[in-house]
Amino acid sequence: MSSMIRITLPDGSAREVAPGTTAADIAAAIGPGLAKAALAAKVDGEVRDLNRPIEADAALALITARDEADALELVRHDYAHVLAEAVQNLFPGTQITFGPATDDGFYYDFAPRDRPFTEEDLPVIEEEMRRIIAKDEALIREVWSRDQLISYFREHGETFKAEWAGELPDDEELTVYRSGDWLDMCRGPHLPSTGKLDPQAFKLTRVSGAYWRGDQKNAMLSRIYGTGWLNRKQLQEHLTRLEEAARRDHRKLGAEMDLFHLQAEAHGSIFWHPKGYLIWRQLEAYMRRRLDAGGYEEVKTPQIMDARQWEQSGHWGKYRENMFVIPDEVPNTEDEGPVVSNDADWMALKPMNCPAHVLIFRQGIKSYRDLPLRMAEFGCCHRNEPHGALHGLMRVRQFTQDDAHIFCREDQLVEEVALFCDLLDRVYKDLGFEKYAIKLALRPEKRFGTDEMWDWSEQSLRDAVAATGRNTAEFGWEELPGEGAFYAPKLEFHLTDAIGRTWQVGTIQTDTVLPERLDASYVAADGERHRPIMLHRAILGSFERFIGILIEHYAGKFPLWLAPVQAVVATIVSDADDYAGDVMAALAKAGIRAEADLRNEKINYKVREHSLAKVPYLLVVGKREAEERTVALRPLGADARQEVLPLDEVIARLTSEAVPPDLR
């Protein structure tokens, strides 16, 4: 018995087994039902193959489809593995590279022999994948030496895999996974066999280009994306969500509603049209009122600052690749095209507002009695994002943050973070988001500051969330190791939208590093100078991205106070044109944003057109309405019921509904 090992199960029970026993063996000993359901195992918290031997005492948990997060990670990894095998079966000479699982599926990057893959290739690849799944080949883990790997891949023309094998760490165990005669270099883990996959629970979705190892200097590959799930029902639900997301796409709705456009002459910057900018203005006015009520002071800082300032703040070293850098000189224009000398000093467009806010704080002597000082700015920033990463309003190069920095004493920090959490909660609920999650992002490997500073900062954020009662499962409370900024831990706030997607939007970060680097101080009660704590915080994140989220959350059907056009007065006959003018005048006097549609078109045509533009209310007037001083009020929506009401009552209803939530 002394040679036996002890396996502790989740219920606290233990089993004595021989070394080399597998999790599959233990599942079979417990019962045939579990043996059939088991997909993989957690051994001392590490997910492993079901058939991998256990050589020492361990805590063991068997993973089944009920453990959805782990199970989905496994099946998506296996779908990628099967995809690679299918492609090489169908297109001999294709080289394989990487194929990870993603949040909703998987992808694999290939180097095709003859031509890039296209969408037309996907159906035949799917069928080959189903054939491989039906064969139910065992997925077998093998440990190889580096020389074995490199030699094998070179012999089989897999130059990308051979290159990668040669660069893996010397102390790493190198493994391949074999299914039949096909294999791939992979850390795993995998399911016991391909037959554990549901052949009706995946779909290949698209093809794109991708550079080897993400570097545009390297070879262009073909990336095939797919979505993979545990069963057909999950797949169908996901595809339905994708259809709904496509219907709500802010780029599509932005064009239909005439809100904004993008074009190549200003990559990553938005051309706001009058209707889109009306949404911006309403949102900005709302946020300004909330900030005023919260004790913030608004400032405005320069767009361009000397590189030496960014060096001192630390951004030049940590963030330079994302900054737009410009020479501080008048360029020579005598030659063909501007020429910059090598003697120019360098400046940069600001990627963030925080260093400039410290410079304002440093103007004049600050006392402990002046703190907390809450400094807000709707600051326009620029970040040099890669062209391929840009995405409508969601990922841009020029954006405006609802930015603020709070300078406070150590003893004020918990209260200030708690006040921010309360303010953020009001804003999100006012804007129609009832559900959000709070995550604490902890210290990254590369960081400024001491461990003691990080310990204190992280605990302070924990304490602040606890003080508001939001460190609970209801608020999705979670800690994220390694996800903090290089200078501070942070709280992240993840919104859930109308179709269940999450968006990381708000944030608050404690920072003791920047005040030190930029020499910010205040005179404390003891008469000595002390460093303030600096809190970096935003609620919306950026106006551009948040408006994109709002468009998709509401599917363009904004609440009345945010809608760019709140009502359209549409005539049935030209005899009602004069009365339509009276209605427009009454709406304007009440402050309602309205347009008139007096065209000689059928009313059903007008209804369809303004419904597509997501106008909240259509006020239909004809000869009878003109005679009776009434309006046929038609709200937006297929199920909306039209009501004929006196004009005064319509004006009162719209005026009441159009009041922003903070003014009600």
C-alpha cells in the first residue's frame, strides 16, 4: 500500500490507486455513466487529458459537459485540431501554424500551397471535419524531443512549425497530439477522441488574412474562423445572437440613420453628421450635469506636448509605439514634399489626459484642505492603432474620453472610489444598462512601484467595492491577476447589453507613480509636502465607443431624450400642410426635435421610411386632424398602437418623456 498514491475527489472522499492510473480509470471505477460523460480532468487545478497518467498524490475533478467553461475550451481546441487535419486532407501541401480556441469558437492559420482559402472552401472543409469526427480517432499525447520535432516538421515541409519548435523554451516539455496518422505540435489538453465532438455543433464562419506571428513583415497566411459548441442547440442560439448582432450593427444603423461615416482620408477618425452629433451633445450635456453634481471641476488641456514631458511621465518608454509623434519645427517645403531635419525636437499628440492634469494640479500650492480635487475633461486623444484593428466607432484612433482624475489623500481613497462606484451605477442605469460586472485587475509582471504600494492599492480598491456592497456575485465580482496597468491596479466595469454581450467600459485606477514622477505634492497638516494619490477614472470610456454600444443596445431605437429626431409630422393630404406647420411650431416651442414630411407620397411609404430611420414618434395629420386640432400619434415599433389625441395632450406626453433621466 505504501507504493499507492492518494486521489482526493471534490466531495472530499479519497481513493488509493497505483501510480500511472489515469483519470479515465478512476471515472470508470466510479461508474459507467461518468466514464462516458467525462471529457478531461483537473489534476491539482490543472486541466489535463483524461488518459494522462497520474504519478503522485493529487486532487482530482472530472470535467463533463456540465462544467461548461472548461468543456467549451476543450471542444473548441479540438475543433481547431480537426479543422487543421481536414484542410491538410483536402489541400495537400498546405502548412499548419497555430489554432487556438477563442471566446466563441476557434480559428487556425494556414499557409496554402497554391492560393489563399476563400468562403467557397468552407462547406467542403466542414464535411471533411464531420467525417473525421465520425471516425472517432483517439487523440494521443506524445512527448518528443526538440530535435525530433524539428526533424519531423522539416521532412514534412512544415517550415513554420519547425521554426516555432526551435524557439520554444529549453525547459518546456514538448508534446504532439496524434489522431490516426495525422499529428500537430500542441500543449493540449484534448478530448479522449474526435468522436466526443458533436458534428452538428460547429460552423466555419469566415476566412481572412493573417501574418505569421502577427508581424506584417512576415508571410501572409489564410485564417479560417469557426464557432464551436457542446451541442446543436447552443450553436443555433449563438447563430441567432449573431443574426441579431448583425441587425444591430452600429455601422449599418449609423448609415441608415445618417449618424456618421468613415473614410480612408482619416483612418480611425469619425465624421459625425448632424443627427449623430446631436446624440453626442445630449450625452455630453447629461454627463456634464452628473459631473457638476458630483463635485468635479472641468478643465481643458493641450493636444500636443513635448516628448520630454512624456518621457518624465513614463509613457514614452511604455507607450511610444501607440503615440503619434511629430517634429517641433517648420518643415522645409522647398524640396518636393515636406522634409524634416534630424535636429528637430519631438512632440506627441496626447494618447491620454493624465500628465496634463498633473501639470494643472502643480500650479500653485495645494493644501490637504483642497483635497479631494476632482478634475474632469472631455479630452480628445489620439492613439496609433493598427489599421487592421480599427472597427467603426468601437476601435478608433481619435477619440474623446469622459476622463477625470481625482487627487486625494490616502485616508480619502476608499470613500472616493466608493463615490465613483455610486456615480457610475446611476449613469449606467440612466442610460438603460441594468446589469454590469465589476472586475479587479491586479499587478502585471512588468510594472512601476513597490510591492508594498501595489498591496495597499489593490486592498484599497477591494475595500471600496465592499463599502458599496457590490463585491458580490450579483455584480460579477472577480479578481484578474496580471491585468492591471503598468502603474496601478484598476477596477473594470463590464456592461451587459440587450442581447447579452459584455463591454468593458468604465474604469478607476489608483496611482502613486505618476504624482511621484511628475513631482505633484500638497502640504499636509504636519506642514510637510506629501504626494497625493491619483485616481484615473472614466465611466463611458470614450464617447465614440459608448455611442456605438448605445446604438447596438437600443438597435437604434433610442429613448426619446437621446433620439436625434424625436418626432416627424407627416401629412396624409396636402390640405393638412398648414396644420402640420402649426404642429411643428408647437413642438419647437416645447423643445421637441421634430421634422416635417409634406411630400406627396402615400402615408404607408412615409411610415416605412421613418421607421427605418428609427424616429420614435410619427405624428400623422390629415384633413380631419386639421379640423379637430388632433394628431394621430404612432410610436415606433411593429406592435405599436396608433392613438388619435388632442395636440396639447401629444405635446405634453412628448415633453414629459423627453426629459433626461437626471432632470426628472
